[in-house]
Amino acid sequence: MEGMHPKFLERTKLLDDTVACKHTDRIMTAPFYTYLPILLYQETTIADTMQDWRNAIPSYYRYHREFQPDLAYGPEAIFPGSALKALDCKFVRVPGVHFPEKNIGFQVLDHEDGYMSPDEYLEYAEDPTGFLMKKILPRHFGKLEGLASLDFSMAIWHGMLYTTLGALNPQVKTAFDAIMDCAGIMGEQVAADGEFYVTMMQEGFPSGADLVTSAPFDIFNDTLRGFMNITMDLYECPDEVLEAVNAATKIQVRYLKNTIKSRPIKIIGFMLHNGFDMFMSKEQFETFYWPGLKACIDVCVENNVIPWIYVEDSYMNKLDIIERDVPEKKVIMTFTGTNDMKIVKERFGGKICLKGGLSENVIEFGSKEDVIKMVKNAIDIYAPGGGLILDVDVTLDNAPAENIHALFDTARDYMKY
């Protein structure tokens, strides 16, 4: 890391020491957000950012330069609307296109026609890639219907020649033209996003997440089957669900290994959507959810990558599983909906780095004095023993500049172990 910006080296060491639950000279502060720079500076809109990330990147630079957070976040979490349009996406609605408001987020529809059926779990498990290409993509994207005509499962030797006959369907050309259009859009936006992180690194800011994904179970919950459907499937066809989740786990583990090998990776974020207490019993969690997630965590740790586990809603009934299986001083965990964070601190203090402690509502709607009091209180409770990164309980997307300054200034000046 010779020749790197001194602040980058300082923050990287602070990150490593914080994850290792060591004593540090100050508390690391890195609020996670999606739209904050857009709404804060009003230089563009969420709608325009969804059409092209480059519209908002100047605001993201401005945010980091003004507030000096310890980790950098760019616009890549925002759905790229123009790329979705290129494929004729059927399940996402975006501002400025599907509804007139330009500064609200996207909406993901409960797209029943796009979901797999319960009798397709085993088909997925047998051939995940073929199933996604031939069944799911044509359901999710109008211009990819032609992919259903292609079948490369027997593309071997002489048989390979016959697999090309499916391309006689005019919809196949439409599909590949749309894929190329989408690739061109994404190529430009991803390049701009990459340049953003290079610039941030040169100015002293490490990335807050080099890749963001989910637990293998959530592939079905979020995209392939849907929340309500899979809730019933856990009772009506549990064996088929488990076989499909096991197949998805193998795919995701391989994907993580290949990604880690392909480029520098420091942090991988896992957004946990539906392993929470109100959705899954402890027994269901240990059967359907946790093994796949643990396999992903293990891949990260084995390759010296920090897994950031973003726990949505309450996991109070599952803390003993996490305590039992998550390797100490290797992982970041954010608990957004846990009833009593003091219990989390008692269980994991000095063992696992906790990222959180702050209320988004206080920062958005409270006074400057409220924010200062909250930050000090969080440091008093969670800093002893090391391993605290100050963050909000949900993404910080709308707040006055005065309160954001109060958050960072207090975190830098107030230290208590």
C-alpha cells in the first residue's frame, strides 16, 4: 500500500483494528445510505440518478469531502433504470417513469406471473443456470422471452450444431440485442462507479462494501418465489425448498470464490431479508437459512475478506446460533431491528464488530442536541471493549446537514472506553 493517501492508510488500519475488536484512538463512523447525497444537495434527482448514476456522482464526492466519513459508499445500490428499460423489466417501477415524483425510491412489485411455481424447485436444483435463463429471465424481462428457445444442456460434439436451431426464433435476436444494449449502459455506469471509488481511495476513503449480495435463501424469497409464497412452501414442500437452497448455496459459494480471485475485495455485505424471528422459527432458520449463509461467511473469512452481515428486523431468538458459529474478530454485524442492543453488546462485545448504535429518525427529525446526546450514549454503551462502527439502524437517506455534522463531529471528539 506504498504511496497511498495517509488518510486511506489510517482508515484502513482503523477498520482492521475495529473488526479485530482492538482499542482504537477514535470511533469509526460510517453511516450506510442510498440516496443521502442526492437529497442533501439537490443537484440532481433520484429519478435522474436511476437513469444514469453519473448524474449523482458529483454529489457523492461532495458528501465525502464535506463530512469525511471513514468508509465510502457510491450509487451502485440504486437500480439502474435505463438498463432495466433496455430489457423491458416487468417487476420494478421507478420514479419519473412509472410515477411522477422524482425524489422517491424504486418499487419492486409482487410479480406473481414472474415467480417460479412450487413444483419448479427441483428443476432449479437440477440446473440453476439453465432454469434462470430459460424460465425466470423470460418472465422478468419482456425482451428476453427468446432465451426460452435456447437449450445448451446437450451442446456436446455433434449435438452442439443442433442447439443453434433455437436461434431461428426471431425473439432470440431480440433478446441478444437487448442484452448488448443493457451491457453497454451498465458498462458506462459501472466504469463511472469504479472511477468514483478509485478517486475516493486516492482522497483517503476505503470502500464500505466491495460487493453486496444476500443469503442463498433470499434468492428465492426476494426474486424467484416471493415472500408470501415461500412462507407457505416451508410447510407444504420443505424438502424441495431445501434442495433448491442447497443448490443455490453451491452457486453462490462458487461466485464468491471467483469474485474474490478476480479483483481486490476487502468487505462483502450480506443483506439478510427474511431469516428474522417473525418469519422463521429457530429450527427453520437452522435448516433453511443459516447453513447457506454460514458457507458464504466461511468463504469470506478463509480468503481474508470481511463479511458484513446486515441483519434486518429482530434476530433475538437466534443470537445463540450467531454466537456459536460466527468466527470472532473477523466479521462486521449490523442489527437493525433487534429489541435490545445492550443484550447484543453483552453477547458479542469484544468478539464481533458491531456496526450501528444510532437511530435514523433522530438524525433526520431530531435537533442537533438530540444527535449529540445519542452519539455519546451509543459510544458509552457499545465502545467499551472495542469493535464499534457507528452507523444508523436503517439507511440514512434524508437528514439536515447540521445534524450530519453533529454526528461526525461528536464521534471524532468523544471517546470513552
